[in-house]
Amino acid sequence: MQDRTVAFLANDQRMEAAACAEKAAAFFREAGYQTFFLSEKEPDRCGMIITFGGDGTLLAGAAYAMRMGCPLLGINLGTVGFLTEGDPARQDAILHRVLEGRYTLEERDLLRVSVEGDSSEYLALNDAVITRGGFARLIQVETRINQEHWGTFIADGGIAATPTGSTGYSLSAGGPVVAPGVKGMIITPVCAHSMQHCPCIVPQDAVICFHLRAQRDQMAELQIDGRNLRTLRAGERVTVTGASEKLKLVRMGDYQFFTLLETKLNEWSGEREGD
């Protein structure tokens, strides 16, 4: 790392996560690095962010990494993780490899999300979701791709996901699994009140527009990577397209996506059988 600054983010619901993060911080300080805990302070720049938890914690760390343009490493304290790299038993070995520069960086595509009339723009690693959230009624969403009408559906919401996010909420809503590296975005209606609306994969440079129809008295929430960002009112439009920026994930070896996918699907199946 050229920038000798490392920031840490730990799952505050797991005591072992904080202990692992403290141990890692001491390791880097001894090596002459400046360290920060993102729960306390966000540095202006950073050489690497390391998270301790599951994929959810890594997604929270990704929000910081996308802003600072730095690599992201996840130490997995959850179950099987699609994005995290190692577990606490391998932590010492992984951190030594980081110091020695013996790792690779895997680029993941991002989404750029904006709301019409709002100057703010957001980056998403997994997905952008228009959801009825806590509102009782289904929402009516008109969806256009490159200004061409794709469909208007009454549903719990709509998802625009990256290939990275295809194994998250989109998959739970019936969307396809798309391997990392495929250049595309997935549009998945959530519990649509029609059999005519199925998931759709579009090019990465397509422009997706979700329009919360003004003809219906309705409200919704905009979520980015699982975080509520703002309330949407009838008539507002959300635009999603592929971003030029990339997220760099730290990898210690070959990333075996399909092996992880099989393990994760078996894990989910086992949880259902045990309920």
C-alpha cells in the first residue's frame, strides 16, 4: 500500500468482531501504519479498508471504500460470504500478506443512482431498490430502459442489481444469478401483482428509469445496498445506470464463485429445513 493508512469496520453485534479489529489495528500500528475505526472517524483518504463481519458489514464498508476509492478486504465472521475473503483463523496470515503486497485486486462493477430533481448521486455495489417499505399499499412503478417502456407493474417494489448483487435481494425476489465479470444489470420486480413481469438483464450502459406513477396516491423508499436513503413521493423518478467507477476487492487467491454459490445455496436450504 502506498498510503500507509488502514481503516477498520466491525460488526457491532458481534463481540469477536471488535476483538479481531483491535488485534488487526495493533498489528498495523506496530508496522508503522496509521489506523482508524470508521465507527469513530472517517479519514480523508485511506490505503485499505478492512471489515470484520459478514457480507452485510462488507457492504457497509463498501460505502466508505467507494467514496475514498480504496481497496476493500473482508474478514468473515458470518456464515459463507460471497464477498469476504478469509476467517479469523487465517487473519494473521492474511494481514502479513497485505503488508507484503501478496494479494490481487478484483474489480466489481457499480451502479450510479440519481433521483430526478435531486443533485445527489449514489454508488451501489449490490443494488438500488424502490420499495413500499413500511407503507401499507403496493406501489405502481413504470419502468423504462433507454426511454423505451418495459412495463408498469403494481408490486412491493423493483430492484436494479449488479452481478455482485444478483445473489442478494434480487435472487430472493426470483431474479437470476449472474456471475461476476458479466457486464449487465438485472431488473427484478418484487412480488409483482401480475405474471407478465419477469426479471430482465440489460446492458451495463443502459439507463433504467423507475417512475413512481403520479396517477396513484403513493409513497415509497429508495434503498441503496440495503440502506434507506430517502422517501420517494408520487411522480418522482429514479435513474440507474452502470458507473465508470469500480470497487476493488482484495483477494488472496482464486475467487471460486460457483463453489461459494453451491455452498451458500445448500446453507440456505438447510436453514429452511431446520425452521
